[in-house]
Amino acid sequence: MRKTLSIPLFAFAAIVAGLATLEAIAIPPPNIPVSPLARKEPDLLTEYERKTLTMELQRLTRDVKEGRRNAEQDPSLEPLKAAVEAAKNSADRAQIVEAQGALAKATEEILNKQEGIPEKIRRLLDVGKLLRYDQQDKKEQRIRSGSSARRLVIDGNTVIEIGPPPVTPIPGATNAVDTASAATNLPPERISILPAKDVSARETPVKAE
């Protein structure tokens, strides 16, 4: 049985609203001076890859928005919509919030049952992250936190791997459990620049361009 991707309504709303302008946000204005820290961190994406990802993001945003409009028109939501209207007429704030929450949850469930939508939402989030990685603040954040970023080729797919900061020793830690409980070195995050169907453990490092 295939799992569906479920994200909170407020998070999804922020994604759809914010990604409409991500193309402009993803590429900083040229008049912003580059800090010494950011200058040390090489770009992970080529200009061609950035343009390709921007077009993919626009397409995914359009597809998810269309899927959401279709979900909102599902006949099964009519009783919940009526409940929202009744709650608004009652002027009971708690009742309004509850009714709107139930409608939002049901709409999200219908959205995530649509063919291919969970995968598109997941990919949309990944593309949004990729377009942010070369921004000055992200470079500085990686350097300050001690995390790493690099390009890899895995089964013919170029991926960006963002490694977490190293574990910081805990003063007074008496055993490995204490250290592990505060460890920040979770498994690195890997995002394929192009949608990858299969990413195995085989990898070949590629110098960042």
C-alpha cells in the first residue's frame, strides 16, 4: 500500500504561496556584497542547473495548485463547508476554528490521494531547498555550523549532499549514550538535481562548480 505525504496545512499553504516568488528569491540581487565567509563556499549548482530547477519548480507549483483546486471541489467536502458557514454565522470563534480545521484536514487527505501529488509535493520541497543552497545566508550558515555541502554522482544522478555539523563533545559526559543523545550528526541529506528514480549507496565525489 503506497504511503501518502502529509504535511500540516499551514506548512503547505506557506509552500504554495511562497514558491510562487521563489525564482526571484533564489537568485540574490547582484548588488548584495558577498561576505568573506560566503566567498569561501563554492556554488553547488551551475547556472544551467539553476534555470532548469526554476522551471521545474514553476511546473510543480502549478500542478500542486491545480490538484488542490480539484480537491477543494470534491463533493464529499460539502457537509464540512456547510459546517464552516454555520460556524461563521454563530460567531463562535472556537467553533469556527474547529470547523475550518476539519475542512482543511479533509481537503489535504483528498489532495494526497491524487495520483502523483505526494511525490510532486516532496520534489517541490526538495527543489526549493536546492535553489536556496547557493544563497549567501545559506553558505554562511553551513560554514558557521560546521556542516558540509558537496556534489556527488550516485548511479549516474548528480546529487547535492548536505552534511550535518559534527558532534560536539559534551563536558562531563560519562558514557556513549550521553554523547549520542546530543549528537547533531544525523545522516546527510541528499537531493537529486534531476528527479532520480533510484539512488543507491554507490557514489563518486564531484568537485563543486
